Amino acid sequence: MEGVIEMLPKSLASLLGDNFYTVAAPAAAGLAAAYMLYSWRQGRDLPPGPVGLPVLGRLPWISRNQMHRSMMKICQQYGDISSFYLGSRLVIVVNSYPLMKEMLDSQMFSGRPQLRLFKKLTRGCGIIFTEGDVWNQQRRLSLRTLRDFGFARKRTVEMVDEQLDSMFNGFDEIAALYEPVQLLETFLLASNAIVAEMTLGQKFEADDPAMKLVNAIVKKLIEDGIIQGVEFLFPAMERLADLVPASSSLVSDTERLHDMIRGQIRKREAVMKDESVEPQCLCDAYIKEKRQAETAGDFETFKEHQIIRVTMEFFLAGTDTTARSMEWLLLYMAFYPEVQDRVQNELDSVVGQSRRPRMQDRTELHYTSAVIDETYRKASLVGTGVFHRSVEDATFHGYRIPSDAIIIPLVYGVHHRAEYWERPNEFYPEHFLDDEGRYRSSPYLIPFLIGRRSCVGESLARMEIFLFFTAIMQRYRVRPEPEFAARKEEILAGSIGAFVFPGDYQVTMDRR
Ligand code: HEM
């Protein structure tokens, strides 16, 4: 304790001197008691959870790159619905399927955190960051256009086929050089090209400056969690985010991307002038809806910035997610060669080598379908879900959930609960097979989340991933490079940023 006195400013220390125990200690105890009383009053009736530090909350205890696992531990200790502060934000973590379903089905918990930076980028338009009527209208229209131009379209299968052709050329060239393949980059190019054609109605070459811009900005938005972090954790300091240079460059880069999309919309408007032309892409569908709405006097619902944002958000939500799911699938195959053997044997017997696999084959590819689902489960790409917000004060299962609390649907937790899965911590495709070896789905598999805001691109993503995966497995054997083979556990354990990603690795692809 004398050491503490030495650390105090001289004047204060001399003032306290021998009185330290009679003045400072009770003052410190008083402050601590006041803080505990304040925390207790703040925390009354909230879901249970650990107490944190003033200002920082539980931040020092949450491992930044293992956040999904830290949160699961909290829920295991405090309950399926737990609460604590991250900075000055109250977060509510939900870790059980029935509670998550009830919450995410409710309008009360279907908001999104309203960050100043996002408002600046979106100007209140789009789907991912909006709420209320705007969200409802844009979500409905994008679901419809995704059905018309996305997964339900013959053209989408052709697009996947074209991407497979160029992917295979790349894999063959690299295999001839005995070099490792860049899985993520390869799949990003392919998923970008598909979203670009579906939204903007034009084919873009991989080295097109527009595609390079899209790639760079999506990467920035996904990886620059820290900028949003200041604002997210300490909403009172949100204006500080403007001072972070990366934040303002993000805004100007995003504006450049908006301009690129605007230019493309102009081209489609020229094509769509002829009213007999049927819409060919998302932009066309919006242009048509816009005309109809404007004829009826509505100049707001489909204003240009809406089209721009929805297009941009399809890139944001639909490219990295699909590419990273493919990366995980091939990594699991590389590290589980016996599972890869079974997938390839099944493909050989159901499809053979004379044609590529088709969606219709899925009903016979039981083991392959189980492997895809088990990879969604085990990798849990969107480990901490996409955050929701309670839009008003609410009571949920007897707990108080204040307006503006952050709701975290812990996908990773549901995917790893012993009550739902026979071997939660193993890669075990049998989770999705019945006793006869036939594929069976599970309600507890929620990679696209559930409820009112669940992923609008789920069917498209599932289709792309099935077609890419089966065609690649039909033709190539994937293997880890020898120096990475021994690091299987560490690579597959991964860490979390915006998504759960694997540790560093290298794999090779050889023609079968
Ligand atoms: C494997 C690939 C994908 C995964 C794992 C995935 C996962 C998710 C998840 C977890 C959410 C959050 C749902 C919620 O907040 O409740 C979401 C939302 C969304 N996804 Fe996906 N997604 C994928 C592919 C796609 C694709 C291909 C598109 C479109 C082309 C897309 C468009 C969207 C949009 C627009 C939202 C926002 C929905 C809303 O806020 O109402 N996603 N996705």
C-alpha cells in the first residue's frame, strides 16, 4: 500500500500521508460500492451475465479473434440468454435454437445497430442496414428478383458453368507448375462475376477496373471492423469515427463504387426505354418498378440510391460469404481425405465423368449433401451472426430488453450444442444422415440464420456452392501441402473477424 502512496502526486501524497487508510481507502471503497450499486440498478431484470469494468464493460475478457468462443462460454455459465456490456453497449447473446427463433421472428428484435458511419454510406437506403418500411419494401423486391434472376434461372446455372470453365483452366495451369492454389481469390472472382451479371446485367472480366473496385471495397468494409468498432462500442463518441482517416477513405471509396453502379444503371435505363424489353437483371427490375411507382406518384420507394445500395449490398453480402464457404469445404476435404474419398465415390456412381453434376442430382447425392451441411455447421462462417437491435423496450421470457440493445444470435453456439449434435466438436457428416445413409436436414443448422431478416440469398448461395463443390470434387483431388498437414487442428479451428476464417494454409489440386 505504501507503494501506492508513492505513485500519487507529491502534494496529494503528502496531504494524505498517514491518513491514507482513513481517507483514500474508504473513498475507493465508496466509489466501488457506488459503481456496484449503479451496475446493479442498470442490470436489474436484464438477462444474467458477468459484471464488467466501468467504461470498458467486458471488453478485456472477450478475445477479439475468438469472440464466438468467448461468448459461448459466457452463455454456458450464465444461461441461454445472457447479457453484458461491451464498451458502453448492452449486448444480449442468445445461444439456444428455440429462444433464437422466437426472438428473430419478432418485429421487436428485427432492427439493426444504427451506426453513424453506415447511415452516411447508405443514406437510409438498401436492405442490410435499414429498418421499418424501407427495409420491408426493398427486402420483398429483392427476394422476388433473386427468384426471377437468381437461383430459379437457367442462366444462373450457365453462369456457374462458365465460372467453372475458367476456374478449371486456372487450377490446371497451377497444377502443371506444382504450385499451391489460392482458393479464396479463385472463389471470390467467381462469386463476384455471378453477382455482377445478376445485378448489373453485364459480364465483367476479372481484371476489369470496376470489378477490382468492388473487390477492394467489399474487402475494406468486411475487414475494417475497428473503425466501426469505436462507434459501435462507444456510441457517445461516434463523431470521432469521422476523424479516423480510414473511415473517410471508406466513405469516398464507397461513393466511387456508387458512381460505377450509377453509370451501369444509366446503360440499363437506355435498354429498358423500350417497354417491351423484359428485365434481365436486378437493375432492370428496379427500373421497371420505379417507372410504375412514379406513374402512381411515388418518387421515393425506388429512387436511384435504393437501386445502387441494394446492388452494392448484394456484392457485400453475397460474394465473400459464398467464396469463404467454398474455401472451408475444400479445406475440410483436404484434411479429411477419407471423407473426400466417399464424396468422390458417390459422385462417380451417381454422376460419372461424362457430364458435370446438376441440381437434380442432389436428391441422390446423400453423403455429399451431408458433407456440405456438416461444413456449414462445423465452420460456422457467420459465427456471431449478424447483429440485430431491439427497436423498443421489451420483455422477453421475464427479462427486460431495453430499446437499442444489441442482439447477438450466436450461430456458433447453436452449431456446437451437445443437445443438438451427437458429436458437436468433430467433423461428422453423419449428423445429416439417417440410419439408412440417406440425407436428412436439421432445424439446428442455421448458417443463413432464421426469422424475419434471414439471408435473402440463401437459395442462390446453396445452389452455387452445391454446383461448384460437386464439379470440383468430380475432377480434382485436394491435398494440404506437406508442411501444413500437421497443423490441421490449428488451421481448422480458425479465428473470427467479420467471419470465421481458417489459419494460414496451402493446398494443391491434382486432376483425378
Ligand atoms: C454462404 C453464403 C451466405 C451466407 C452464409 C449468408 C449468411 C447470411 C446471414 C447470417 C445473414 C444475416 C441474417 C440476419 O440478420 O438475421 C444474411 C443476410 C443477408 N444476406 Fe446472406 N449469406 C450468404 C449469401 C448471400 C448471397 C449470395 C446474397 C445475395 C446475392 C446474400 C444477401 C443477403 C442480404 C441482402 C442480407 C440482409 C437481409 C436483411 O437484413 O433483411 N447473402 N446472410
